[in-house]
Amino acid sequence: MKHIGLYLMLSGVALVVMDVLTLGNALVFEQQSSQVHIAATAVLVFAIVIFFTGMIKSIRGVRSSEEFKIKKESIEQEVVEGKRCTTTEKVIRIIIALLLCVRIVAVSVLMPFLGIFISIPYILLALYLFFGRRRHIVFDFLLMLPAIYFYFFINGNFFQYYALTELSVIPHFGDQTSLFLGLLFGILSAGGKFLFMMMASWLLIGDFLVKIKNQTFYRFRGLINFSTFLFLAILLLCIPFLYQPQVHFGEDTSGGTGGDGVSHFAMNNTSTHMLFDQNTNQYVFTATLKNNTGETGPIIRIVIDGKDVEISPNNKGITIENGTIENGIISVPSEQIGTLKISSKKPFYCVTLLEKDFKYGTCFLR
């Protein structure tokens, strides 16, 4: 019979339903003997065997059908012609799509609603990798546009990631949970940009490789695809080591405020500024410390490029207008605006001002 597999599956489902309504029902509500329990279990096992037997026969029937053979030959021909992905390519696509899903879920949990919104490009890429089996050179080319933007240009881009990680570190600040969450978010952010750039590049290169009409290439196509993927991964991970930090003059390019303690100063990206004073040949960082509270605002620690700076009247590289430097503390009176200046003949990039448990971070990487 042509549809015997389907009939067996339906019979298995019907047996389960009858078993539940008869023996199973009696077992639950009338507390029958163990013989009824054994009979109900046996019928259930028999129904499961019938169902899976029918499923196997249906699958075998489909695979042996002429329609399936024609479709399979068509797919195999499309793989040979380069119109469709090989098995190696499909495996790589699914693995990267799963990694992107991990990034999407994690960012969405850490940043509810906003995380989903900023993850839209990653969601689209993950869906394309999961369900796309054909090559689309135009779409793959369009993927390169956001990939290049994420990797090279957006704030905290992957090209600057290693330098930014090294220069913005604050030794011995925050509890382990905060440090872990900050590290996790940084890895997710940079990892997403890296995966996006790598997959966009790999897909586009693959589109051009299949245009090569060479028998040797087609014979080792899976190996060549994997080798290309591995080469791109290593290349994109190593490129940032060539990055040479340069100072961005004007307002800071990245940073932020945060912590568990009290905040005395109203600061944002327009409150800090970097310039090069040609009269003194020094780099000058300026921070506007606007104290809107009813008590004196203290800065007890300054970290520049991961290293603590001495806060002392003897340190000529630090000056404060409308405030004082005393006993290792910079103080700005209540309802006043202090202007902090830090100068150095050598370039510096990331400056963090700290109260006891609150920080104001700024970076001037270009």
C-alpha cells in the first residue's frame, strides 16, 4: 500500500488515545490492580512502536519516490554548480548561527528591549544562516556594508578592541559580579562584530570562489571552504594587533559613568575634552565637574591608561579651577563648577575619575 506508513502512524495515535480513555482512565480514577497498569503500559509501548514503524516507512517511501530522486539530483547538481551550499558550508553556517543566537539572547537579557533592537542585524544574519541554502551574491555583498561599519567604525569597534580593553582597565574597582558582567558584555559586543564581519566576508568570498571553473577546486571544495573560513578567522583576530592608538581631539569617543556609590557630578560626553597645546607641546585633558549637590564633591582617584596617577599639589600635571587638591583628594564645593585639567607631553587615551564607588570614564581613541 502506498500510504501504509501514514496509516500506521494514525493507528499508533488512535491506540494512545483509546488507551488513555479506557485502561489509563480506569487506572487513574478507579485505582485498578497492577494487571491493568501492565496492560496500559503494554498498549502504550505497542502504539509507540507502531507509530515509529509508520514514520520510518513514510520516510523510506518519500526517499524512494521519483519526486524525491528528481529533487535530490537537482540539489546535487546545484551543489556542483555552486548555486547551493555543500555539507561543510551548511555545518559552518549553523554553528555560527547558534553562536549569534547566544549573543542575541545574552544581550537581550542584559539590555531588555534595547538589546533586541540593536540585535536586529544579528537576528537577520542568524536567520539567513539557518535557513539559507542557496547563494545570493547581491545579498552577501549588502551584508558587507554593516559588517565593515561594525568592525571598523562604530564606537568601541573590534579594530580598537584590544587597545581599548588594555587602556580602559581600572585596577581594583568594583565587585566580581560587576567585573564579570562588564567583561561578558564586552566579549558579546566584540564577538558579535567579529562573527558578523567573518561570515559576511566568507559568504562573499565563497560566491566568487564557485565561479572558478576548475575540477581540482570542485574535488576539494569542502576543504577549501573550511580553510578559507579558518584563514579569515585568524586574519580578523590578528588585524587589531596592527592598530596603533592615536588621540582623538575634542569630546571623548567612548566611556560612561556608573557604580554603586554616590554621584556628585553631572557629567556626560560633553563634559570632557582633549586638545594639544602647541605653546607647551602638551596633551591637555579637561573635565567640567558640575557639582549640583548640597555637599562637597570629591575625586579620590584618577586612572590614566590603566595606571593610577598621583593626586597631589606637587603633581604639576594636574590643576583644578574652583576647587582644591588636598590629602590626595580633589574637592569641588557644593553648587559649584570645577574645571579639572590633566596635561602630559606624552599622548594618553583613557581617563577615569573616581569617587569612592562611582566612576566617570572617558576614552579618546582614534
